Amino acid sequence: MKQLIVITGASSGIGAAMAQAFSAKGHPLLLLARRVEPMEALKLENALCISVDVTDAAAMKSAIATAEAKFGPVGGLINNAGLMLLGAADTQNPAEWSQMLNVNVMGVLNGIHAVLAGMKARKTGTIINISSVAGRKTFPNHAAYCATKFAVHALTENIREEVAMDDVRMITIAPGAVETPLLSHTTSDEIKTGYEGWKEFMGGIIEPSVIADAAVFAFEQPQHVCVREIVLATTRQQP
């Protein structure tokens, strides 16, 4: 059996596409999200689906321990769970900032904390953090979201340097606009309408499967090769 892959936010969008892509490659999976039913509906072989909030570090560790007992040590972790709540800095509800910081930053760190020590001890392992083009440049109404994604870029690179000599790989994937339900969490109808208009102007955006294929590509490189960062978007996306 191939290495165990853990995927957070696996109930829809990029996470579900990741699950399908790695399952097609023969990997056993631990799929984590708050909703179990959509993960189970994927009907993937050797997939353990557990309801977990990534902000709950203890629950993350417990789920991973359960999967490792069944499938062996984690070979790859994909920190995909995230929130995008857009708004102007002077009007957005600060509670939305807290939500994003907890899920997009603490959730990533919780996942890393749950698997990194074991990977270092085994001298192998790969952690892929799903960030965003918004982790490399800023956009209107994205201040808090950009802050979380810049953090993902920074912590990934920082930890990569720390664990390089342990043969553990840290990878950032930074997608542009992707066709997922992510925008639906934004409460401003005006912002959502503008975003949809931008997508139409570009003639459409990329599908989650494109991001999943990029993750598989990076993971399947020899362990001594680390694809540190992948940035990808539809060709017509300018920023």
C-alpha cells in the first residue's frame, strides 16, 4: 500500500479534487472536514472520513492517530481547509477576521504540528499548504484574507528551512481564482457580484482538478527534490 495522505477541507472544491487525484494514484486517505457526508459520497477506496474542525488541535491529532493505526505513517499532509471572507477593513465584522485567522493560519499550524515530529523522526514526509495568489500580492477588500495567506507562505518557507536536513518537504501551492464554493462565505453581495463579473471578464477560471494535479506532481518528485512553490491561475488572470 502506498503512503497515507491526509487532506483537510476535503468535503468540496480543491480538497475533494485532491482526494480523488491521490486515490486514483492508489494512496489510502484520511479525509477531514466538518461535514462527513460529502466526503463519504466520493466513495473512494481506502478512505477514512472523519468530521474535524481544523482549529481543534486535539481532534486533528486523534483523527491522524486513528488513520495511522489503520494505514501506517502519514506520508503527505495537504492543509487545504480555508475561509475567504472578503470585506473593507473599516466595515467588515472583526469576528470574520478571527474566523479566517483561526482556520487559515492556526488550522495549518495544527496540521503541521500533528505530523511533523513523526516525519522528522522517519526522515521523510511532505506537507503541502494550499495558499493563494493573495498570499503574494494584495487585492481590494482582501486585507484580512491576504494577511492569512501571506502568513501561510511565510510559515511554510520558514519551516521548510528548519526541516530541510531532515528530508521533509514543505510546499506552497498558490492558486489564482478557482471554481469552488469559497466565495459563498463572503457576506457582502456587492463583493460577490463584482467577483463573479471578474470571472466572466476572464472567460472562466480554473477547475479544482488543476490544483490537485499540481499537488500530485509535486508529491511524486523524488524525496530529495522539493518543489517549493507552485503559483497557477487561468492565463487571462492578470493580477
